[in-house]
Amino acid sequence: MDQKLHDKRHTLAHLLAAAIMKMYPDTKRTIGPAIDDGFYFDFEFSTPVSEKDFPKIEKEMRKLLPSWKSFERSELNAEEAKKEYPGNEYKHELIDEFTKDGSKVSFYKSGHYWDLCKGGHVENPAAEIAADSWKLDRVAGAYWRGDENNKMLTRIYALAFDTKEELEKYVAMREEAKKRDHRKIAREQGWLVFSDLVGSGMPLFTPKGNIIRAEIVKLSRELNDSLGFGEVRTPNINKAELFKLSGHYDKYKEDMLSVKSQYVEDEMFLKPMNCPQHTQIYASQPRSYRDLPVRFSDFATLYRDERPGELSGLTRLRSFAQDDGHIFCREDQIAEELSRVLEAIKKALQIYKVEYWIRLSLRDPNKKEKYLGTDADWARSEGELLAILEKSGLPFKAVEGEAAFYAPKLDIMAIDAIGREWQISTIQVDRNMPGRFGLVYNDADGKEKTPVMIHRALIGSPDRFMGVLIEHYAGAFPLWLSPVQVKVLPVSEKHAEYADGVFKQLKENGIRAELDDANESLGKKIRNAKTEKAPYLLVVGDKEVESNTVTLENRKESEGAKSLVDVITRLKEEIKNRS
């Protein structure tokens, strides 16, 4: 979000609060930040407010907007500031927090409305904000400061953009996103199950759903093999000592799930990532500079203790895998390894027909205490990632504060068919973890050196990526990914024997086929096959039996009569090429 749009959205949050306080003067207002598609404001209402009230609230906001021609800033000490909010414990809490070092707090006023605020507004709202470029969106419940032990407030969300056209485009995109919701499509197609008895965020893949996931893993395995990775298998449960050494215990513990044994007292966790385990495989034997790079890949299941409200189908899970990999290499090998991994990611996303850009995620220079390692190591690692991006010519943007606590990284930001962005995979240059685990290799001069560790994923989590792809393709997968690649449809019962022969030949050639021999009309069978999003249909009736052919239909049209041999040859080639 650019700063100007952020300031417009935050200004509109003030405008919403102004309208609410005028219409519902007993309301307690809290905070109202800008967000990715607009803004929200949290209130404690004395009388309930719902989306039915939006038209009159919007009308009041548009009535106020022309009089908002500037913002005036003032400062108050804690005592003065609290007097502006009699009986509002939320604002009092914020004021205490902001003034604990004795400093004053800032207030901003536009029109007749003022509020506690750190700033970030447009200079002349009446002139700079189009009245038709925003709309109130929905009401939700939200705990004060996100803590479920606090009171539930009413959150009013709004959409806001620079122009009416951008707003309408976003609303249309969001409606399309609802149709593509992977949870809805996966449920309708019978690909995925969630069970309260199993636990939230723990997906169960049906046979058809697992075919899709397995094809995603298969492609990643092929790319790993081309890069020289050896696949390893590591346990799901690990002692706390492993994560204390890696740094995850101190920096990541709140997101880890603990495990208790009946027989030993060890503190243990379900692993949230594979990198600490891979260091132990590397450390299991002496390494020479000639052995490097050493490359391990891993598809083990990982676990993270996500908050229930943050779980979202396959795109936010507690239990998932990654097409994970780690490279242990010499300093002089880093550039080549990074280039090869980037090329593999590029190849994968070309096959999936997904556009992308790269975020260069750097540490926050003003909060160095959040990160492990020296300034020199960080500068070197960040410089290497920047250099490889500039050499690649790929689109990228540097963002401070998005690095992992142990390393800077390249985050691959996929863009789906309707323009949404998803972070899928990552590449990190890590000079911290190898040293923490005492990893070494014998260099050409006979001295021990510490290897550099490159963390990388190609498409990230196969589980999460499957959810992204369902929405990207709206469930209509390309042939190679489809759980059912061909539906064989006999026109009537008298064609069943011939259709069964066609079905068996497809199966014998490794094509995932289904035979619909139900006693129903051909029209209904075709509609069912289309609903199931099968890429190809083979229709057989009198004409096909007589000529020993099949009628081939794709998702868009009928291609007419074809010999079964020709169809099988074509489909096998299409599957092989993932076209």
C-alpha cells in the first residue's frame, strides 16, 4: 500500500468515527487503522449497530466530508488527554501506554471531530477523497487489542480506493473470489474433509484430493532431483534442546505445539520446521570442501499452533508439509546455488501458469534486537540476495522488517488468475544456524570452516499451494493435475460393453478415467461430468461402436470423432509435458 492511499484510508477511518459519534453519542471509540483494502474502526456501542445501518452512516459521512478541509495537530499530557474521553477505558489505556515515559500524546482535528492519533492523513480530505471511492463493508466482532480475555467490540470494516473504478473492480474481484473459494469447491468435489474430532486446521485428503496433492509433490520432487537434492525423512517430535540451539525456542516458542511423554521428562515439541533436524544429518559425519554443497529435501509434516480465528481452509493450517530443502555450501558457491533454485522456482510457476514477483525481505534496522547474528553477516547475506535478484532481471521489491529472525530472504509472491497475491515459497541465506550448531567442513587449507546454510522451498507447502491452485483454476485443473482426467460416457446401456473397453484401455495407459454407466440420459451425464470439472469426455454411441471411435469433448467444445489410439497418444503427451 503506498503512503498516499494509506493516508486516505486512515482519514476515512476518522470520518467514520465522526459520523458514528454524531449519530450514536454514547459510543466508546477505540482504534481505526488502514488495512490492505480499506480500513476498520472498533467501537463499543450502547445500542447495536448492524449492516442495515450502513446507508445512513455513509450518508452522514458524505455529509461531513466537504467540511473536512484540513487537519490540525495538538499535543496534550496524559491528564489532559484523559479528560477528552470521560468514561472511555480503552482510550485511557492507550494514553497510559503512550505517555509512560512522560511524553505527550498527539491529537488531530478535522471539521468538528478530533481524536487521539499518531498521524497519517491527507492534507485536504474534501479535495483529495472522492465520495464514491469508498463504502462500508461489513460488521464483525473483535476483542479489544486482539485478546480474547478482553471485551468484544463491534468492528466496522470499509473498503477504500483512489477511485470509484478501482473500488468497483475490487468488489467484482472479491465476488469472483467467493465463487472460487477452495473450501467450497473442494467440499463440492469431495477432495477435502475437516473434522472436529480430528481437530481444526488438520486437513484430511480424500483419494481424489490426494491425487492433486501428490501431483504437486511429484513435480517438486522432480525439480529437487534436477537440483541434486537428496530427500531425507525426519521425525515430527523433537526435544526442546534442538530448538534452543536453533533459536526457535526463544523466538518462536509461542507458535509451537508441545508434546508430553508418559515415560521421560524431556520437554518436547511437534516440529514447526525442518532446518534444525537437517543440521544434525549434516553433522553426522566429517565433511570436506569437496563434499559441498550438501543438499537435503524434506516433505515431513510440520505443526504450528495457529490461533483458531486465523485458520482458513488449506491456506492457513496447523498441520501441513513443505517442499522444504536446505543447502550447506561454501561462500564461493552461494551465488550459483541461489541462481539454480530461482530458476527451478521459475520453471515450476511457468508449469502452473502462475505469475509472480519477489519480495526481498530485510531485517528492520531499527529493531536489530529481534534478530540473531552480526551486522556484518546480515549485510553480506542481504547483499548476496540483492545481487542475485538484480542479475536475474525478475521483478522484486525490497521490504524492511519481513526477514526471518535468523536470515534475510526472498519471498515468492504468486499472483493468481484474479490478481490476488499469495506468499508461497522462500529462499534464505543463513549464516547464524550453522554456527549455533557447530557445523564445519575441512577446507582446502586444512582448516575448519563454517558452511553457509541456504533454506529454500519451491512452491512452499503442497497443502497450502493446492488451496491457491484450486482458486487460481476455479477447480478446473489442467489435465496433469486433475484427479479424474477423462470421463467415459456411454449413450445408453447397449453401449456399456464398448464403453467399458474404452475405460480399461485408458486405465492401462496410466490415464485417470471414470466410467459413468448409470441408467441416465446422456445430457445428464455430460452435465455431471462438467460439474465435476473433468478436462475431457469420451462419448460412445451407435456411430462410435460401428466406426470403432470415440467422440472427444474438452471443457469448451466437441472435437468430433477420434480413434481411441490417437486420443490416448495425445493425452499421454499432454500429461507428460504438463501442458
